[in-house]
Amino acid sequence: MKILIAEDDRVSRAFFQKFMSAYGTCDIAVDGMEALDLYMDAVKAKTPYELLCLDIMMPRVDGLKVLKVVRAMEEQHQLPRAKIIMMTALADVEYVDEAFALGCDAYASKPVDTAKVEQVMQNLGLLQK
């Protein structure tokens, strides 16, 4: 599985990369702009991501904007729909509601509970039972 992790916090990024690397090849972005660049490069190379893990609050471009652009690109170019898990330390229901309205598949609060993320990935059909 090809995975894109967009996380601005260095410790969270390293932890999540180590955890997710057991499930596939991980590319890392430190902000939303870098995530969009990596996403576009993968689309151009015809090697799209199957899973995106996006932090909601990132510099330059936040995770909600990345989500919105990704879903628009998928629709516009008839690309396979990636699974998207939004991550945040924020307890603000408004952000979570907006993420689901924009088309995210799941939400994980930080600190990330790896067992719950594995369950979410299984529910999304990304892992074998």
C-alpha cells in the first residue's frame, strides 16, 4: 500500500511513519503544501496513494484544504478514491464535521491509538482480517 503522511510535528511524524511502514511504503510531508506536491507527483506518475493520513492543523496549507483539493482532483481526473484519515489534537467537533463533509473516511485524535487506527484501516478495507 502507498501511504502519504502529512504531519508538522517531528515526533508525531516519526512515530506515525514507523507505525505505518508496517503496512506499506510511506512518504512524509511536513506541511500541507508539501503533501499536495507529493500527491500531484504521485498522480502524474500514475502511482496514486491508497491512504492519506492528514493532520488538520499544519502550516502553509491545513489538512482540510489538502482534503478538499485531493477530493476535487479525484473527481476531476476520475482517479481512484484514496482513503483519508484526518488526525488532530483538537477536540473541536466543528473541524471533525467539516472533515467528514469534505470527504474524509475516518478521524483519529492525537495521541494516536495504534490499535484504533488498525481497526479503522481494517474497516476501510485496507487490511486483511
